[in-house]
Amino acid sequence: MDRRLNSEQLLDKWEKRRAIQNLMVKFFSQDYLLRREKDMYKNYWSKADDVCLAVNDGAYKGKDAVKGYYKAIEERTKLESSLIQKKYPTRLGDKTPEEVYGAGIMDMKALTAPVVEIAGDNQTAKGIWTIHGMNTKLTPGGQVSDWERGYVAADFVWEGDTWKVWHLLYVQDLDHASGYSWEEPEPVFPEDPVYAPVKEFHFPEPNVKKTVFEKYRADRPLQAPPAYPEPYETFSETFSYGM
Amino acid sequence: MGKQYYTDDELVERLWDYEDVKQLMAKHFYCYAGDERRKELNDLWVRLPQNRRTASLGVNTGFYTGMEDISNYYVVQLSDLRYSQLKPFCDADPSLDYGKNNLGRGILNNSAVYSPLLHIAEDGKTARYMCYIQGARAVGHADGSADCRFMFGLVYADLMKEQGEWKIWHLIITNDHAIPAGKDYGDYPEWKDSFGTTGQNGPLRVHHDPNNSYTEEELGTPTVQRTVYDPFFGWEHLYEDMPHPYYTLNPLHDYGPEGDFGMPYYERERRNV
Amino acid sequence: MGLSFKERLHQALGVQEIERLKIYHAYVHSVSYEREEFDKIWFKGENSTWTHWFGMMQGFEMIYYNHTMGEGHMGVLDTYEKADTDEFPSFRGGDVRSVGSSGLHGLTECYIEMAKDGKSGRLWAMTAGVMMDTLGHPKVRGEKGPYAKFGEASWEYYGADFVYVDGEWKYIHESVVPVFHNRYDGENMGQRQYKVTDDNPEHTLWRGIPCRVGVKGPLAQMYDVYQPVQHLLQECPEPYDHLDDEHSYSPGHNELK
């Protein structure tokens, strides 16, 4: 608690902090589960030109790159949905592409351990959360569920009357098929001809190539979580979760 | 509806106390995950001499008490362990420096922190906290193999406000289940009851069960050796142990070695008398 | 019109109290302390509802009965059975509700929206639950041995409504959407479902209605390999003025009676 502030200011700051909590739960827990990648950029991201989404092996820097990241998720989902529809014609054959979008795949991402700081000038904020997920994706061998462990950290900027994501760091400590030890190679299951086309899909590379965070392997160097934010006055005083 | 008990200013302070305590404990888990334990003890734990003497860290098999013992176990012994874990990597690859920059090689230590329950004392001086950890821990080996486990357990803490800042005073990290990745828990050996020799009906146990919990070297030799948590009996005393609304911290029931955490019901009753 | 400082403070404290109630529920439920939940934190009216995919319990009496006489007692009887044999004598004299328990519907961070009138709050959250049994679970008995250990991830999500009555926040609606189970850690849930459905295209996860309900399910779907995205029953709440059928996880049950 910032003891320089009066109760009115402290309550205002508390409400701004709470708004960030709500934003992140909706973004990562609800909207990934409900396959709302189409609207993620529009709903959560800042209008700033220097938006940045950093992942394990680099960063999508700038508006077009970040938009392209979500567009790629959307395209992959469309492909997966169409193949699943083809696989289960009795159950899904009569559905429109919109109705079948996201069928049979699922990202479930639990957010815990928030550390959030609102800048003294109230113009920006920073936060970090732990992500624990189970994501079920389509492979040529059918659906495979992966345990996910990782961190999401963000710089937020106050735009109009709401917080928007400015820089996002979303890194995975672990992303491995459940039922298999984490140092083992990912399992490969016998190919289902209906699902073979998923291997043709390639996700766009980050436009900034850099090892940001290494996923677990038996000889991985120590990967400490991203730094949690400390209290700060204005953004120029602190570090950035962007690249 | 009763009359307002606290002033608005006090309520705002308590509003922030809740967030600050929750956030302080979240920071503990980030430090824990990154082996940044010196930073944790320096930044997050009590600083006043009288509180450093009575600070404690509980594990399944006992309590480390006082900051000297806590630091020796939590930082120094971990560093020794990390050096011993690094050695085989350096033996296998002579170009790899056997030094502090390579500590933590092959280690994964990720804690998802669920259900943080906390209450601030009515007197505003202390807070009590509890959460449930679903951890992922791995220790890699130079031959490419690794011991990868899901680690589960409840964590409890008493926190204290020192000069306006919340600090960790008593911390207990229990462990219930340590399930190897890729293996069914049902394939573990079944537990045999040893009536009269442990816990509920016998003396408090000071050894750990190798099929559950951290390894013996990870648990070390606590200053006060007694049962703090016995996975066999599970959460029998969870309701008594969890934080409830309270006026001021009662040392008989705190999360330090003087408290009754981990004791069977008859010991607790005797102390209450 | 904007809210006064006092009204905003009431809402902020309400957010924390609602989060705390939800977490308190998770812990007391984990040790079958059903009285400590239902006697203390629920609104005791006919519009209290508790919903799962198998159906909706309507009214406090039905909710209380199902939890105290049904689910809670099954766990207790199971513990009695273990202690009554000579296998686990140490459990004798223990609290049969909680001894040996160690599983929890672990609650994630919550989305919480408070009504402008200050009389209700709405919560959305996930649970990454774990069902644990160190001394044998009915699901694995016979399969792995009588007292084989058991661990399972049981993930769900919740929509819950709370009301402010006589100076206290109380639960009025709980709606649970189960999503998946995955055994620790000898299986891959997605691959299991894929194979089961490949072997039997008529495969369904529906297990019927295990208890007395007012509205029979299915009211939601668990994850399945052909399941359309779960635009299910609950989404994070929108800003709202007061609890009503448009802003509730239990339309039709929003009068305080």
C-alpha cells in the first residue's frame, strides 16, 4: 500500500488493480477456452504501434505481427475444425463453419499467483501470473492433451477508461503430452488419414528471433521466472516485458 | 445489520492488506521457482531481530527455527545440493564451468498457487494465509534422464506487519503427493498402516515417506524434528488449521513450532486445557 | 451517476469477501465439512440453486440434503469401511470426514463483477481440481489393488452469484461445468477420448443423474473430441445494476426468497 496516498486515491488504485485481474482472467482463462482468438487483438491490445508479444523463441513485434499471431491461431483452428467435422459427419456434418469452429480442441489455462503494480502516475501497470494449463490439440494421430506450465507477464497502458495490453510475455516452462515424462520426446501416434493435413500447417515465426525462455529438458540451464514487478512511479523508471 | 466497526480509512487499509499479503506470498513462489532464495529471505521475510529469532520454516518432518537455521537449510543446503546436481553435467562436458552461473541445470520448479485463503487479524498486526500448490518439479541428469514429478501440498503462513510492510514470519510447505510424470499413481506401492507407531496413535514421526514427499536430502534435518504433516492422515485437521477470522495471533495455534500444527487431536486438546 | 466513496468501498470489500467465500467453500468441501459450508455461507431460500451438468438442485433444502446426506456421507462411509477393516486401524478415532483426504477443487484467480446497487456480486473462475486418494479410491479398486493410490486432475469452471443479506455476503447460485478428467499421470486425456470414440462412435461421457434434482441434465457438456466449443452456460459477467434474470447464473431464481 502506498502510504503517500489518501483513502480515496488508494481505493481508486485498488479498483484499477482489480480491473487488471478481471482483464487477464477473461483474456487467458475464458477467451482461450471459448476459442475467441478472432477478437483478442481488438478486445485486449493497446492501439500503440510498439505492441509486442514475446514467446519462448522470439517476439511478435508491432501491430501487424501481433495481429498475425492471432490470425494464425484462427486459421489453424479453422483447419482443425474442418477436419474434425469430416471425421464425425454424423455428429457435426450439418453444422456451419461458424458452428463447428473450435470443435474437439480445447485450451484450458488456469491463472494464479498475481503480482500487479500500478504506476504512481496511473498511466501504466505491470503484472505477472503463473499459467497452469491443459491444452488439447489436433495432431495427425488424433487429439493429444499437453500439460502446460508457464508464466504470463504484461505491461498495461491506460487508454480512454480502461487498461489495454501493451507488451505481453507468454512463456512456457513446460509444454508436454500428459502421460509421458517431460524429458522424453513427444509421443507420436499412428496417423489418421483424415487428420494428416494438420502437419502441413506452419505457424508464422516471430519477427524478432531470440531465445526468450527455454522449455524444460534434462540439461536445460536454470530458467528463473520473469521478474515480478516492483512499485514504480512512471514507466521510464521500470523494465519492460516487451522486446 | 450491525454498526460499522472500522472507519473508512481503516477499511481501505485492510483492503490493501489483503492484496499485499496475497501478493507477498505470490512473490515467495516466484523466488522459490527461480532458486532466488537469498532474495526471498532478504526481501520478503521479517527483518526485526526479535522476529528473525522466532521465524520458522516448516516441512513435513519438522521446523527450521530462527533465520540462521532457515538460511542454512533454505539457501546454503540448496546451493550445496545444486552443486552436487551440477557436477555430473560438468564431468560429462568439461567445457561446462562448475560454477554458480550453471547452478540449476536440469531443474524445473514451477508452482501453481491455488485457493489463497487469508485473514487479517482484527488488530491489523498479523495475517494468516493458506494455499494449495500444484507443483511441477524435475531434476535432470547428465545422461538425459530426469526425475519429473507433480508435487502437491498445502502451504501455510503467518505474516507480520513490520514498520508498515507485510513480511513472512512462519511458513510451512507441506507435501502430500509426489507423482512421477508419465506413471499412474495407482502403480505406487500401497501404504501399510503401522498402528501405534506414528501420528494419530503413536509418537510424532520424524522421518519421511520416500514414496511421497520430497527426498530426505531435500527435507534436511530440521531444528525441531516432529511431524508437521503426515500424508497418511491427510487433511484431518485442515478445518482447525485453516485461517479463520481472528482478533490477534494466538501462539498456541500459529504456524510456528510453538503452535499445534501437525499435532494429533489429543495433543491439541491437552494444550488447550 | 457515479457511486459514492462509501458505495465503492462496499463493493471493493465485497469482491474480497466473495473471493474468500469461494475459496472457503473449496477447502471445507475438500474435507466433507458440509455443515460448515451450508450452515454458514449459503442463502437459505427457495431461490438458492446449485447446478452441475447432471441437473439443477433448486432451493436450499434440496442443496443441503444432497450435499450432507449424499456426497458427504459417501466419503464418510468409505473412510469407516477402511477403518473398520483391520487394514487401517490408525484411522479409528479420527475425524471420518477428513482423515486421509487430500484433494481440492483448487481455485484459480477469479473474475468478479459487483452490482451497482451493492446487493450482489458475480464470479467466474476455473478450478484445476485434483481428486486424490492415498488409500484406495472406488475408481481404482480391483483395477490396481484394494488400497491403490489414486490421483486425477478434475478441471471445471464455475459461475456463482452472491447476495448481501443482513450485513453478510452469502452464496445464492453455484453453477459447475465439468470439463475433463485426466488420471495422474499414466494417460493422455485427448488421446484416450480419440481412441474411445474411434472404437465406438456412439461413445458418450454422460453418466446420468446421480441425485435428486429439480431440473434434469444434461445441462452442459464435458470436453469430447467432437464437442462444439463450450459456449456453455457461463461466461464472465458483464457490468450490471442488480441481480436479475439477465444478470445471473440462475435465471428465474433471483428474488431473495
